[in-house]
Amino acid sequence: MSENKKLHLAFIGAGNMAQAMIAGLLRTGDETFTLGISSRTRAKCEPLAASGVTVFETNADAARWADMIVLAVKPQQYETVLSDLRNAGIGAGKVFVSIAAGVSCASVCRQLGAEVPVVRAMPNTPMLMGMGSTAISRNALVTDDVFAVAERIFAASGKTMVLEEDRMNAVIAATGSAPAYLYLIIKAINDEARREGVDAPALLENICQMVRGAAEMAEHSPDNLDTLIKKVCSPGGTTERAMNVLYERGLPGILAEAMQACTDRAEELGRQY
Ligand SMILES: NC(=O)c1ccc[n+]([C@@H]2O[C@H](COP(=O)([O-])OP(=O)(O)OC[C@H]3O[C@@H](n4cnc5c(N)ncnc54)[C@H](OP(=O)(O)O)[C@@H]3O)[C@@H](O)[C@H]2O)c1
């Protein structure tokens, strides 16, 4: 990875997450990287060739070419992919970026049969819209410079936060899996409003705008979250009545329980892979 050479960044796997990351890098036109890809179904890679992404026949070809390799396959596919690379003698001298839920840096090294630098990241699907949130961590072999380069891959499609690796399972519940909780809440609000006869074609659009607006307030208002809640709840008003139901039914506790279940599952996957 010399200063005047573009870094060869290969993706193994051409699914949702790889496509989202590549789209982000192409959109921002980051000059740091030259992109390559290999996947089980080559046809999924072909459209990327027109954008200058090199499509390789095999994972080993892509990894041999690369300086940095993003493992964009499911946790259960890691064993096949990493043992193929190990058998091809690929490991030393490369940086690996793992995005699989629950798979530790140590597990990547073990399956690869080599002690290599591993960046472990947990992105989420809003990355497809360039609005991802990605937590990233690293093992001891990743230098500050290499870590900063790896962070750019995710910063091209949203925001990033740096964590110690032992918090990577817990963060899945907060950002990786959390879009699904919000989709459920959006769906419940939309369904109930329609049941109450609010049938404007732009209803869903406006609910989504409300979510975006609330998120902007949560992030940028000088008020903290408790104050923001209080400011919507006029005494004796409608919101106060609604919030009473949510507290009585224990919504914060339900969310905490769901998040704990999510983390437990990540720990289970970690023991499996
Ligand atoms: N989806 C999320 O919300 C999310 C969030 C954070 C992290 N992640 C992590 O991101 C990773 C990828 O998820 P995804 O949603 O992008 O999955 P996906 O859409 O299923 O993509 C996986 C890709 O890997 C390819 N593949 C499978 N076996 C392969 C092999 N032996 N060699 C090369 N390519 C192979 C698949 O090929 P085919 O096209 O032939 O199936 C597919 O293109 C997972 O580890 C997941 O835990 C996902």
C-alpha cells in the first residue's frame, strides 16, 4: 500500500452489502481505491464491470490481486471462502475486512490459518441509500493508517463509529439490526392511521418524513431526548395520553429485551463460526 499506488480493494460476495459499499465508493469517487470483485454467481458481478470494477473468476484470483479484502458473504459461508484462500496460500501481506455478524477477528485468522490484520465492521442496510451506520473495530495487527483507510470504505456510504472488538456483538442490536425495529414501528403507525381513515396517498411518505425530522431533532437539537419528549407532551394533551400507554405497556423494556436477544444471537453465531 504505497502512497502513490491506488489500493486494490476486492469484495468477495456480490450481495446486498457488497453492492451498497461499492455503490457508495463509486458515488463518492474516492481515489484511494481500485475495486475488484468475485462471487459465487458471476452474473451478479458483471454489471459492475461497466463502472470500472474488475471482475475475477475465483475468490483466490480476487484475493491474490487485492491489498485489502472485504469478506461480504454470510457467516456460514466464511469457512468455504477462507479455506479456499488458505489452500491457495493467501493470507500474509493482506488486510481482511469482515462484515459478518458475530464472526470475530480471531475466527477469521483461525479459519485462514494465518495471523493477519483484520478490521471487523458492522454496517446496516440503509447503507444502500448512502445513509448507513457502521461500527468498526480491529485486531492488534491493524495499524492506525490501515484502519483509517478501511473506515473510508464505510464512510462513503454513511456514518461510522469506532469500537473495541468486545462491543461489536452488542452494537448489532443498536444499529445493525435496528432498522428492522423502526420498519415495524413505521408499519404499525401507517396501518393504524389507515384503519382510522387517514388514507392520503402521501401518508407513508409523511410518516417517513416525521421519522427523519425526529432523528434530525434527536441528533442536532440542543435539548436532550427527555426534554424533546417533554416538549411534545403538553400537560393533559394528546401525546401525553399516547405516551402513558407506551410506558404502561413497557415499550422501553420490550426494546431492551429485543436488543438483548439480538446480542445473545450474535454471541451464539460467534461460538458457531
Ligand atoms: N443484511 C444486513 O442487514 C447486514 C447488516 C450488517 C452485516 N451484514 C453482513 O453482511 C454479510 C453479507 O450480507 P448480505 O446481506 O450482503 O448477504 P447476501 O445478499 O446473501 O450476499 C452474500 C453474497 O455472497 C455470495 N457467496 C456465497 N458463497 C460464496 C462463495 N463461496 N464465494 C463467493 N461468494 C459467495 C453470494 O452469492 P450468490 O449470489 O450465489 O448467493 C452473495 O452474492 C453477512 O455476513 C451479514 O452478516 C448484513
